[in-house]
Amino acid sequence: MKPGRGDGKVRAPLGSRQARTRRRAALARGTTVPVRRTGLERLAGRAWRLLAVAVAGYAGYLIVSRLLLPVVAVFVALIVTAVLRPPADLLARRMPRAVAVLLTVLGSLLLLAGLGTLVAMVIRSQSGQLGGQVRGGLDRLEHWLEGPPFHARAGTLGDLQHRLGQLLSTHRETVLSTAVTGAGWVVEAAAGGALALFCAVFFTHSGERMWGWGTSLLPARPAGVWRRAGRAAWRTFAGYTRGLFLVAGTNAVVVGVALAALGVPLAVPLACLEFVAALIPLIGSPIALAVASLVALATRGPVTALVVLAMIVLVGQLEGHVLQPLVMGWAVRLHPVAIALAVAVGGTLGGIVGAAVAVPVLSVGWAVFRELRPPAGEAPSEPGGG
């Protein structure tokens, strides 16, 4: 048995009879004896805590999957609140806050209605010539496939269209049931959108008071911790949302200008599609550009379609090396590998919805952890301590 460090005393092995005797004597005197834990014991303590966190996270996932509609509605309401809060705060300096929130919401709805009207007008104005462009593009594509290096036989695309029509007529009932299911999803989406707008109005008007009322129901010490966590979470979420909208808007402008320069029809609707798709990091923008390349292939030929496909790489480089570090680096301190893994895990667990919410959830969780983590060299306080 070796002397202890610096005290010159002989330390009894943990769990021995001498150690138990010393501990009982210390408890009888009303004092405590520090216990030296082995590395295996510390590892076991952390392991069961991580296991408890994993079980709680899985239980939360099950609850969210059962309540998907209200959860998604609240998430969308938080996104809308992050966008509407700055103009509402600016207007509230000159008028009552209720009037400022009402004007902000009405102005946003009018802006969305104007964009929808513009897209509809563009589609309607180009629908007449779009059919001829599609037929001409298909003829050019068929001639291109008949030449080197493919040497496809004549009428390949016609046979493909005929077989596709036969497939649709054979599986007509399946197509109709899918359409009915899609109509049900449209109704649920409309209900979720109405709930999200309703919540966003109140979040924009008095969200901090609602959070303060909720934390006031807790004891003093947990309430303070929750208030700190809430401030850190909202600061990160709002910064991420505004940065994401700015990145998506920049991508939409670049794509719209490039498609218009290439003479691809429906440039404005495709730019709007790029804006919506870019709200899903890493995978949304390539999917929207793939749709644009199909339109370019059907209307302008394979060369223009290849140019649009090359834009996927260019836009990805612009977003990954310029926009993301400059616009979102100050709000989300996450490595690109962490973002990619979060999108992959979210998409695996929850599909498109999971991929869309994975990065903000990870960002908020990391921000709360950094806010509540004790400074280096300071041990975390025990629950119930002063």
C-alpha cells in the first residue's frame, strides 16, 4: 500500500473493511470522506447517464411521431416568428404592438399572394408555347440519342411514352388511391398552416412573455436555468432561420438569372422552387436544379440541360464556401460534417420533414449545451446547491 499524494497518509483500498470503518466514523462525526473513484467507475457513471439520455430521446421521438401535425405547425410558427419579429419590433416603436404585428402579418400575406400571382401569370403566359417547345425538345433529344455514342433505334422515346401510358392505365386504381391520399395530405397541410399562422401571431406579439410565464411555474433555480437556455436557443434559431432565408434567396436569384439567360422557360417558377428547396440544407438545392435540368432537356435540348446540371456544382460551391461561412457562421457553430450527418439522420428517421428540422434542432441543442456548460476548471454545481 502506497502513501497518498501530498498528505503522507496511507489510503485504504476502496471497498475494504478499513475504508468502511473510516466512512462510518466520519458519518458519525457529521463529516464526509471524499471517495476516490476508479476510471471504470467514472466510465460506468457516464455510460448510464448517456443511456438515460438516449432512452429519453427515443421516447421523445415516439411522442413527436405520434403528434407530427402540431409539432410541425409549431416549428413552422417559430420559423415565421423569426422572420416577422424584426419588422414587427421596428413598427412597434411608432405604434401599438398589436397593430404592428397585424400590419406585419398582413403585409407578409400580401407579399406571398403577389408572388403566387406572378408565378401563375408566368406559367399561363408561357403555357401556349411550352407545348411546342417540349415537342421540339423531344425531337432534338431523339435525334441526339440516335447519333453517336448511343446509336439508339428510331422511335425510342415514342415507345417509352406508349409504355408509360400503358403502365398508367394498368395501375389506374393505384394512381387514383395515391391521388386521394395526396388530397388528404393537402387538407392536413392546410390545417397545419392555419395552426402555424395562429401560433406565429401570438409568438410574434408576446412570445417572451409566454416563455416567462411558463418558467415562472418552476422553482427559482430551475427557472433561471430554463430562461438562460431559452434565450440561447431562440438567439441561435432566429439567426439560423434568417441566415437560411438569405442563402435561399441568393440561390434563387442566381438560378433565376442563369435560367433566363439560357432561355429556359418557366425561369421564375423554377427560381421559386429553388428558394423553397434550398431551405433544406445540402440536398434541397440539387433536387430543384435537377427539376430545372429536366425542363431544360425537354425544351432546349441536352446541351442546355448539361449546363443546368453543371450549375448544381457551381451553386453548391457558392453556398458551401461563400454564403454558409459568411452568412450563417456567426449563428450556427457547426462543422459541415456535423451538418451532413444531421441531414442524413433526420432524413432517415423523418423523411423530408426530418431532413428540414435536423440542422436547426442540432444547432439549438449545441447552443444550449454551450450556454449551460460550466466554464473550464469549474466543477458543475450539485442539484439543490446554493
